[in-house]
Amino acid sequence: MSWLWINGEVMHVSFIYLVLTFTIREAAYQCLVLIHQAGVNHCDFNLNNILFFSGGGVRVIDFSEAVEHDCPGPDCYELCWARDILELPPN
């Protein structure tokens, strides 16, 4: 969390909101969804394993911990975890 001075008030905001737009965070989540649909659980999804490109492109990297996965969909543990760390609303 970070502190931000806005209109004469100190606001407590998440750093991710200062750097990444909702659209970019949602794109990162959708990358992970596609990975799960391909039958892979990343097992180490975090901000350090996401590349963000200046044009808005997003890539998930580092599959060293990945395993085969039969994803149950939006209730999948890793997908829920990803929504939390990307600070996206629940499905």
C-alpha cells in the first residue's frame, strides 16, 4: 500500500492502482484464464511473473512450477488468487 496526497487529503491506495490500469490488470487475468483453458496451472502467478508492454500487451512468464490442470472455471483456486493479487472484483 502507498500513501498519496490528493486534494489536501492523505489517501491510502494500493500501489497496483498507481501503475496498472484496470484494463491491463484484466488482460493479465485473461492470459491466466487462457493458460488454464489449455490445461496448465501456473502455480507461481504473481506480479513478478507478468510482463507488461508499453502498448498494453501482457505476457505471463516462468512456467517452472507449472503442472497439468483440469480447471473447474472461475472458482479455481489460482484464478481466484489472481483476481485478488490483481485487485479485480470477484467473478
